[in-house]
Amino acid sequence: MTWDARLWGALLVVCGVIFLDGLDVSMVGMSLPSIGADLGVSLASLQWVVTGYVLGYGGLLLLGGRTADLLGRRRVFLIALAVFAAVSMLSSLASNPELLIAARFVKGVAAAFTAPAALSIITTTFHEGPDRNRALSIFTTCAASGFSMGLILGGALTEVGWRWTFLMPGPVALIVLLFGLKLIPNSPRDDAAGGYDVPGAVTVTGGMLSLVYAVVGAEHAGWVSLQTIGLFVLAIVLLAGFVAIELRTKHPLVRLGILRNVSLRRANLAILTVFGSYVAFQLIGTMYLQNLLGWSSLQTALGFLPAGLLVATLSPNVGKIVDRVGTEKMIIVAMALFVAGYALSLRIGPESAYFSTVFPTIMLLGLGFALGFPSLNIQAVSGVPDHEQGLASGLFNTSNQVGGAVVLAIVTAVISGQTAGSTAAADVLSAYKSGLGVVTGIAALGLVIALTGLRGLRARRAAEEAEEAELAAVQNELAEEEMTPAA
């Protein structure tokens, strides 16, 4: 397939969405300590600035993917991007934590509609195989580039004022929107596809909100308190209700049969651990460097930057490697790198030298993302028909964001519970190490999930070899019959 200028333009526009996502996440991450100091919020409350966005994003991604399939990908992409731009600029005016978290949630909702639309535009425009793998590698590179630029901009802008980090994505989104109006191909509305599953969207979002709030609130209310137990029960009831609705409704938000796709299922479980562990690590790393080592926000950004640069440099070539070795092996290697990187971070101390302790972790994580994220994207949509690409991409991104929300809530609860209000450096450092221990364990779980793909790969190879052997036997038998003279 030859890529002309218009095709390249459409690809770069949809890549602008993932660029914005990376930009936003890294900029806000760099500004969290300043937000906490300015607005006077604790770590448990501060994590909701991240979690609010993640829950809005992850909670409605499935509905976003379904809407893109029903209303047309171009229409959904452009409308949601306009909302994202507007809320980005308005969030910079928030005067208290509640307004800031609410704005972040709405912004996450907008992203929940742009992200699956963008990914499904790619997967329906580029044929499965080398072309799609190349396009998804470029997509990942743009995410890394956005993350890297966000680190620098976030660090620099926070020095001026943290509100600038919330304002910056707005103008960038408007620029992407203007190019999108010209370059995104029109996709017709699918009137035969059915309706919307609003009850499903409400129950799955409510279930995830209840789950995260239960974990976060357990520090103050107690793990065996009526509030915590009640929220966990509510989460289970809502999520079970979601499954029941999907099994009975005429037009489900998630056709549960799609989960029979083993590759899709494995990719979703793996990305849950990948993003969850990294979001928690970034929060711990930022707080450690700024609060314990006394680094500025810009110095912290430069400390994280090598990982983003490594991803941006290597990701464009990952598609070619996947064509040769497959996604399973690439994902296993990536997961092993994550585990090694997080395990090394446990060596941090009260006066650690960056290049001997933090830098090796940053490099291993960058290499892991460069190899793993494109491979997981490719695996998640492989073998899925075009009319369900929006659903498949929505599932993948939902797992991504849900992992971030749940793991961040768990790690924050562990840290807050261990410090118990103490600000002594030794207590805070010990709590950070406990949080990093949880992060390492989550990454190890991801490696175990990835290793199951190797067993599936061997089974497929054995089946292919058996099929080839059977075909060869038939061909030999036919050849012998042709050589045997008639009686």
C-alpha cells in the first residue's frame, strides 16, 4: 500500500490525539507537588487530580468506541477534540481541588471519545499486516514524543505557575482540530448497527468509581469499616450488573464474545499492569525527587526525559521487528525489562545519586515501553473485524486507564497508610519503598500474563506444523497415484 500525502496527513492528525494524551499526563505529573503545596491538599487527595482524568477516560472509553462505530469516527473525533480543548483551558482557572478534579474528569470523558476514534481510524484505514504495524508504531512514537515534550514543558511551566500546565494542551488541541477538519476522511454513520447501551456505560463507570474510592478512602475509614465494605460491595454489584446487561441487551456496549479472542484478552490484561505500575511509579518518583531530594520541577522533568527519548527513537522500528518475531516475544522481553527496572528502583535512599540509582530504572522502563507498547497495540486489534475495531480499541484503552486508576489508588493507600501523617524523611522514604514494592509486584504479574502467550504461540506452531505435514502427506499420496501405472 502506497501512502500518499493525504494519508500521511490523516495519520499525523490522529496521532496528535495520543501526542496530547502523553503531553497532558506528563505535564500534570510534574506539577503535582506544586499543586499540593498551593491548594493545600494531601497525597491521598492529590492523586485524584490524576485519577479523576483516568476514571473519566477509562469509564467511558467503551461507550466512546461504540459511539465512534455508530455515528462515524470523524464526527466523534472532531466533536470530542473540541470539548477537550475547551475544558483544558477552563481547568487552568480552577480555584479549589474539587473544581480541578471535576474539570479533569470531564477532560477525561472527552479523551474517552477521541482515543478510540483515533485508533479505529488507523486500524480501518491501514490493512492488517506491515502497513498497520507501521502506522501503529508511528502512533506510539507520537505518544512518546508528547510525553517527552510534556516533561520539559511541564517542568518549565511549573516554575512559572502550575496553571500553565493545564492551559497548554488547549491550544495544541485546537491546532489538531483545524487540521482534522481538512484531513480526516469521512466515515458514514452505521444506521444498521443498533443503539447505545447507556445502562451498561453507567454501571461500568459507577463500578470503577466505587472500587477506586473504596481503596482511596480505606486509609481514613478503615479497611473493615462499613463505608469501605459497602463501597466494595457496591462495586461488585455494579460490575456484575454490567455483565448481566451486556448478556441481555440487544445492542451491548461490549459484545462479550469478542473476549474469546485470546490475543485481545491477553493484551488487555497486560496493558492494565503496564500502565498501572507506571502511573504509580511516576507519582512516587516525582514526589521522591522533589520532596526528599529537593529537585525543582524542571530538574525532575529532565530526570524522567531519557525514557521518553528512548521510546521516541526506537518505537518507529518496532513494527518491522514484530513482522519478523511476532508480538508475543516482544511483549515478554518488555515485561521483563519493566520488572527489572522497578526492582532496581527499590535501592533509592535519602541522598541517592541519580545516575547510580534512578537512571538505570528510567532507561529500562524506556526500553520496555519502546518494545512493549506498540506490540500490545498490534496484538489488541489483531484478527478483529473492521466493524468492531472501535470496540477493540476502546477495550484496550479502558484496560490501560483502569489499570492506572486502580493501581495508583492501591499504591497511594499503601504510602499514606504507612506514613500515617508523619513527615519525617525516614518514614516517607520507607513508605515510598513500600509503594515501589507494590509496583514491582504488579509488573511481575504482567510478566506472568505475557509468558502465557508463549504457550499459545507454541500451540499455534504445533497446529501449523501438523497442518503442513498433513498437506504434504496428501500431496505425496497424489503423486504416488499419478506415478502408479493403471492396471
